[in-house]
Amino acid sequence: MPNYFEVYLDVPLEILRKRDPKGIYKNFDEKRLDQIVGLDLEFDTPISPDLIFKYAEGVSAESNALAMLREIRSRGYK
């Protein structure tokens, strides 16, 4: 697919549960939501993403976003 750039954010489920700003995981646990990827829906790890960011404790989302933009731009994307 032309101009397609896949970024995989590899974040452990326990970290996603801690962040949960919209209460998705809490609502799932309380049986108020279902069909959540990684919980009751299967998640397929990307086969060959263009860029992978692995979670690292202490690295901010803003820092990762800037690094991601730099990497994307360095590959010629605008």
C-alpha cells in the first residue's frame, strides 16, 4: 500500500490497565464492556511493522512521540 507506515507500540497489558484514562479496562472487568482487543478479542502482533516502540519505564509518551516523528521524517515521510 503506497504511503503506508505501520508503527507498533509494544506496551504490556498491565501498563495499559494502569493508564486506562477512559476506563475501558475497568469497565471490562466490571462486565460493562466487552469485545476489547487483547482481552476477549484476539490481538495479532504485526508481522513486519516499519517502526517498533517498546515500552520503557520512565520514558514519557511525549518523548516517544518526538522520537517517532523524527524517525518517520528521517525515512522521507512528511
